[in-house]
Amino acid sequence: MIESTYLSDTRSGYDAIAPSYAETFRSELDDSPLDRAMLAGFAELVSDRHPDGRLIEVGSGPGHVAAYLQSLGMSIRGIDLSAAMVDLARREYPDVTFDVGEMGALDAADDSLAGLVAWYSIIHVPPAHLPPVFTEFHRVLATGGHLLVAFQVGDDVVHHDEAFGHQVSLDFRRLQPSAVAALLDEAGFDLTAELVRAPTPASAATKIPQACLIACKRP
């Protein structure tokens, strides 16, 4: 099977920039109480429905979000397209399991997960591929399982040919919460919570609004 270009571009891009990217976003959650609150609320929702359930973070990158959720008592595994990111995450957080994988073809059984996190990872998925990705999330989640997605808000695509001094080809797709919520509804999810954070001019990473959605798999 021929791999989609966006997958190979995303993999090679993050392989190239992994150390610099990890260093830049190492303290991301330390500086964002609202992100921590959404992650903590998500963890509590998951635990209430499935106390001993397992979670996956797709696009886990350098591993800090998965490690934070584990610190809240979650049994979580991270997967990422980039082998370099996975190697880095394993070194940084040896108590968390990280594997190379692709969010559109998860190595998890049907109805086997209590929760799934896509923390700024669907931003690299072209619009035509989002419905099957959300269908895959629905497949692996148990009934009543929760999904958390985070992304930048907007309607544009930001393309980078260079990042952290490396030549890459990465598209960052900004999304509208209402559009994402509609796709989740079509995939079989009910929206549980929505947070849109205002831009933060002092932060290079958050000069535009940021969104977090939590959704639950319908019976």
C-alpha cells in the first residue's frame, strides 16, 4: 500500500526536529493552567466510567502529555509516527510506554480503550482524512469512553518548509470547534465539553485561539 504523503511528510519532519521541538515544549503544561485543568477533568471522566481502563495518546511527540496523565493515575501508552520522537520520549519518561504508530490504523482491539487523547496531532491530517481517523478513534474506544482533542482555532493552513533550522514539509491546519464537533457527532460521539482559550500575545505558541474538546462514545 502506498502511504499518504501527509504521513511521510509528518514523520520525516518530526524526525528531523525532534530534539529542538522537545526542548521548546518541555514546560508547555507548566505554563498553561487551563490545559492542565482540561487534562485533569478528562482523566476524572475516564476514571469514573472505566476505573481500570487503558488510554492511548496519538501523536504523543516528546511524551510530556502522556507522562502528565500517568501522573494523574492513568494507564496510558503513547504512539507517534516519528521514531525519533518515540526514542526521545522513552528516554525522558522511561515509566511510560511509547511506540511508533499511526492514528488512522491503531494497534488496539475494538472497544478496548477507556480514553484517547489527540493533543495537537489532528492538525496535520488533511480534511478528507479526518472522518476515517475519527471513525478509528470510535472503533477502539469502549462505549462511554472519552476522547480529548486539542487544536488551534482558525480556517487556514500554515505550511513550513523550515523548522528549527531543518528543511521540512509540514502543514499545520487550524480548525473550527464547531466543524470538529460536527465530525465527531457523525463518527458517533457526543460532545461533553468545549474550551476555547483566547490568544496570548506574550507566547509565540498561543498567539491565536486554542481549543480543547472532550467527547464521549455513544452507546
